Amino acid sequence: MVQGIETWVAPGVRGLAPYQPGKPISDLERELGIQDIVKLASNENPLGYSPHVRDALSSALPDMARYPDGGGYALKSALARYYGLTQDQVTLGNGSNDVLDIVARTFLTHEQGAIVAQYAFAIYALTVQAMSAPLQVVPAIHYGHDLTAMAQAVQVSTRLIFIANPNNPTGSSVSQQELKVFMQELPPHVHVVLDEAYLEYSDEGGVDAATWIEQFPRLIICRTFSKAYGLAGLRIGYALSSAPVANLLNRVRQPFNVSSLGLVAAEAALADQDFVMRTRQLNQAGLQQLRAPLEGKGLQVLPSQGNFLCLDMGRPAQPVYEALLRQGVIVRPLGGYGMPNHLRVSVGLPEENARFLTALDHVLS
Ligand SMILES: *Cc1c(COP(=O)(O)O)cnc(C)c1O
């Protein structure tokens, strides 16, 4: 027999299992032939996006024959102003997943590895493995990052530590005080990727980027327009870091990694903080709307600082997920995370949350 193609690929790629995204609405429509589907599976913003974004997109459309501004000047300036940083401290990405990948490609080799937490956002491990780089997974405590153990796990070969705060899919968070202590302990050969995709939803908010980067020059803060800003479909995220680190990341990224539409949309979205505020309020109400009835059903609901809840169903969750699909409700099973009894449900509009609760009642009875 001819040897399989896998023999010839990079060793890390051989064991790679693809990321399992939330099921698209169009898939379920096709499979079940039903309409009126509720998707609470990808932590998207149920309010959509700011009306200013729509205007900015319309005015940008005539220029689509042109390449985007590869330097992202206008958006980087806006972000720098917003955070009190300089433009040369910003790196733009095709979603923050692209930024995570750029960071991995900048620092990792088959000898230089990374540390992640058990149950952390799956993309970290994927991107490290795709580099064929050593990966250490540090056991979680209470489904959250054990920062003490992660600091202790550092080796001479460690180059990156990924921290999701708040974490997806668990909703767990570490306090800024804990984070500060952790940062102070690290040796100079380690950079920390602090992924704050959900900062707008969390009680503490994100770290003050300017202050933290000045105090900890090896900190790389990743943020995104996909969640609270509602631009997941346009793929735009960014890293804030020291200027020397940003310089390296910008050498590694693709020259036109962010689209023209992504650039203008993000700039307009950033300028509409009222929209973010409304999003945050809707989310807090939604978390309350969901939590009490779920706990009333005897389910264990993990504490969450995000726009989603992680539920322990007390039994295999995959059949529950599938039964919910048949009710037209898409949530996220977490078997791929080694959490076979858990489901993650994103906070939707009040009527969507109600649909989910009713469907779950139906499935569990
Ligand atoms: C959704 C999410 C992101 C954002 O990904 P994008 O590529 O910006 O859409 C990043 N980190 C975590 C933990 C997330 O859940």
C-alpha cells in the first residue's frame, strides 16, 4: 500500500483535529426543512451591529476593486487614540484568531513551545500544534485557569502562555490582581497572550492596556470586533503590545490580512460606544433570564463573565444538543473540549432565550 499523505506533513498537523464551529443556521434549515431557527451557539451579538457601521460599509462599497490599506492606518490610529497608545503598538488581524496565529508563528518552533489551560479556547492549542511546537496543557481549577500552576509549568523552552479572560467556553475569569502577580513572576523569555474577546461583558472590563503594556512589555493583549461589536462576519481583531513586539507581528502577518470593509466597519463600530453599552445591558438581563430557570431545573450553571452560559447537564450532553436542534435551537456541545456533559448557550434576545428555555423543558421532560 502507498504510504498515506500524512507521513509527509508537518508532525503537528498529523494529529490536528479541526475546530468545530457552531452549526450555521443555513445547515439546519437544509437538514430539517424548518425555518425560524434560533442560533445561540457562537456568542454572536443578538443586536447585530451599530447603525453607523451600515453607513460606513455603504460608503466603502464603490472602492472594492482596490486593495485595502495594508497598513490599516485609519483604524490603527483610532485604536491607538482610544487606548492611549501609539499606532506602532497595534497589529490588525483577520479576526483575533488571525492575530493568535500570527503570534504563534512569530514565537514558536518545534523547540519553542506554549502553555495553555485545560478547557481554554480551543484555537490556542490548534495554532500551537499547527506549528509543530511543544504544547503543555495545565489542569484547570473550577473550570478556570490555574495561574499559579501555569507559572510553575514554565520551562526554558517556553515562549508563550495563552490566557483567555474571560475564558470561552467556561465563562471563567481571573482577577486583574491575580493576573498582575502572575505577570510579575514570569521570566523574560516568556510572552503572555491575554485574549480579552469578552472584555466588554465582564465586570472588571479589560486591563488598562497602556498601563499594563508599559509595566509588562511582554504582554500581548488580543481583542476583537466579533463579539460585543457584532462584526463576527467581517473578521477583524487586533493585538495591543509594545512597539517592538508589534513590529515583529507586523512582519509575520499577511500584507492585506484585513479587508477594506472590515477596516471601515471596525472604525465606525469603535466610535459607537453607546451601542456597546446597550449590548452589555441586554446581556446582563439575558444572563439573569436564563440562569434562574436553568438552576431551577437542577442544572449546574458555571459562573460566567461572558455572553454565554456553560451548563452541566449531569448526563451526556450530545443527545440533548441533538434534540434541541430538532426543536430549531442551536447551542454548542462541548465534547471536543473534554466536557461531554456540558452545553454552552449564548445569550440571545429575550424571545430567543425564552425559546431555548421552552425547548430545553420539552427535551428534558
Ligand atoms: C470568539 C473568540 C475570539 C474571537 O475570534 P475572532 O477571530 O476575533 O472572531 C477570540 N477568543 C476567544 C476566547 C473567543 O471566544
